[in-house]
Amino acid sequence: VMVINTLLMNFLNELTYYLKQKDKHMRTTDHLVRIAKAGGGLIIDASKYTTDHLVRIANAIQPNSQMILKNCCDVTIDHLVRIAKAGKGNIIIED
């Protein structure tokens, strides 16, 4: 039962992500990961990406770069902690 709940939750998160990407000007997670790996700093609207995607981007942020998260009001504290941990001190969280 727990596995089914996890799979369902992951599916719903991915579905939400793709529905939010209707905005043609929004960068994909893969694009943002590439920019972060290249040393670019990022300002990201957290409401438009899933926590798993934000963690992927945060993992790619380089030591002298920053990732600023905006619109974090609907992101749980546990998820923000996960993202911050992945960013190793290079994440700024704004509400």
C-alpha cells in the first residue's frame, strides 16, 4: 500500500509539473541544471517546479553561485530543508 501511495504521489507531482509548464517561457529542469552546472546563479519560482526538480537543480549549483527561491509559501518546511541541504549552503529562500 505504501509503495502504491508513493508511486501515486510521484505521478501527481510530475503531472502538476508538466501542467505548470504551459508557460512557453519557462525553462525546463534540465535547462536549469545545465545552467547551474556551468556556474550560473538562478532565481526560480518555486511554485512552478516540484520538490524533486528543485532538489536536482540545487544539487547542480556550484560553490560560488546561488539559487534564490521565490514564492515558497506553499512549499513545506520539510521540502525546503531538502532543497537547502542539496544546495550545500548556496540556496536563498524568499517567501
